[in-house]
Amino acid sequence: MNNKTSFMIIGVASLALVGACPAHAEVNAAQAQALMKANKCGRCHAPDKTKSGPSLKKIALEYKDDADAESKIITQMTTGPTVKLKDGSEEEHTIIKEKNPDKLKNLAQWILSH
């Protein structure tokens, strides 16, 4: 086997291995749930049912095909935009008290996993 063929086989095998590895770490559900609890997100959001805010399943469905979903959810949690509630009224979304980007990313990914 010549060098060109060897390099080609190694390159193809390397690409196959990269494709088999996850692009990000698994979601830490316990950490995400603790962050939601600490920030009282459950007052407005529940996993399966709509409270004054949408359920986590509804949020995940809304962002299903959005490549920027994670960053949009983080922006929602950290900037306090005006949101429309179930009853039609509006209020500023509560700003989460977490500043660690890894924890915010984990929470956004956990929400999107519903």
C-alpha cells in the first residue's frame, strides 16, 4: 500500500470517529432542575402543562428547528424582555440569577430536550 492510500484511509477513519463523538456534553438534568428551582421558574413554567408561561415541552416544540434556539432561550432568561402571559397580560420576564455561561447553556439544552 502506498503512502497516499494510507493517508486517505487514516483521514476517512478519523472523520468517521469525529462524526461518532457527540458535539457537546450530555445535559445535566439535576443541575438544570436545581437552577430552575433556585430561580423559581416553576411558578410560571412546568414540564408538561401551561401555567402563566408556556410548558417546557411547548418551548422545546417552538424552537424545534431553530439553529439559534439555545442562544435565544439564554437571552430570554438573562435580559428580562416583555412576555405575554396565558391570560393575555404582559410583564417583564424574570431575569435568572445565574451568570455562569455553562450552567445557562445546560439549562437551555435541558429545556430544549423536552
